[in-house]
Amino acid sequence: MLNEEYQQSEKRAQSVRDRIASVENVSEALFEEWTAELKQHSNATLRQTSHKQLTQTRSQYAQLIKAMKRAEAKMDPVLGKLKDHVLF
């Protein structure tokens, strides 16, 4: 029974890791596209405004990913302790 709980927890932790990786992949693609689009603006004011928004969005994204990674890092020690109990 405890082993089943551990296995289920490990699957959920992997799901979290996969979702974080997915967020990183999609966001990087979007940032690359946004950066490329900046070069297409003929209006300097619009380009500058868009660049400012991109910079702000990247900063907010970095904070979000940092928080997600902190939460992810807390999973492994808990899973390790649970595994120890399963093995015991």
C-alpha cells in the first residue's frame, strides 16, 4: 500500500516536471517569435512599446519559472523520505 502511494507520488512529480518543461519550451518559442516581430515594426513608437512589454513579460516569466523550480526542488527530498519508508 505504501509503495503504491510512493509510485503515485512519483508519477505526479514527473507530471509536474513535464509541465514545467512544457511551459519553458512554449514560452521560449513565443519570446523568439515576439523578438522577430519587433524587427517588422515600421513605427518606432510601437516597436519601443512592444520591446518594453517584452522585457516586462520576460521578467515576470522569469519570476514564475523560478517559483515553479523552487516548488519542483521541494518534491525530491519528500519523495526520497517516502521511498526510504517504503524500503524499510
